[in-house]
Amino acid sequence: MNDTDDLGKAAAAGFEAGLYCAESVLQSVADHYGFDSPLIPRIATGFCSGMARTGGTCGAVSGAILAINLMSGRDGAEQSVEPNYASIRQLVEGFRERFGSTMCGELLGCDLGKPEGQEHFTKNELWHRCRDFTSGAADMTADILSPR
């Protein structure tokens, strides 16, 4: 893949292949930029399903944050956090504007930490929404990381 416009499609494909939201976003960005590590996607797993089904931050957002950190995080204490923080704020604000929230429970309208929430998720095929959040977060990450 040579074009960052394809990151959303790659993340959606990863999601459809069985990776979860955070894993898919991080993996698609890492693959695009040639970052190969046995830690990817495993470092993203606990962020999936709204922080391990706690209703927290959407895993797609968390995966995008991990991806941005991978590409623009600090290498040492002497470096400023500001460029990275600005990118993260841009992602969070854009995601919230596009989807209405960054919180998994609010985005899905159910609590994945409870059996009835998981049943609601399955019955209403909410995985389609998660795929869209995953694709959207990856596209936003591509826009943020692309040189202007």
C-alpha cells in the first residue's frame, strides 16, 4: 500500500479478518510505514472493546493514539511532548466531531462488560459500527501523519 488514503480500508479489512478495533488501526499504520515488530498488534489488545469492555475510550481511538505515538512519540525526556500532543488532540477532536463521542459505551449504546450488552451488540450487528469507527480512526491518523 503506497497511499495513506488506503489506511482506513486496510484497518477495516483487518477488523473483518478478526483483529479488533485498536489492533486493526495500529497494525494498518505500522504496515503502511514499514514498522515491523512482534509487539504489534499485541500491545493494542487491551485497548479494544472500550478498554477491555469497561466502557472507556473507543479502541479505534486508542489504536490511533498508539499509531501516532509509534510515529511521533518521544525518544527521551529531553524532547517536547507538544507535537505529539497536538496530533492526539486533533485525532480526538476529529473523532468526537465525526462520531459524537470517543467513549465505547456511548458510541454503541450498550455496556460490553455485561452479558446483556454483548447480546445487544451481537443481535444488532453493532460490529458494523465498530468497523466504521476503525476505518474512520485509521483515515484520521493517515491525515494527521501525512506531511502537508
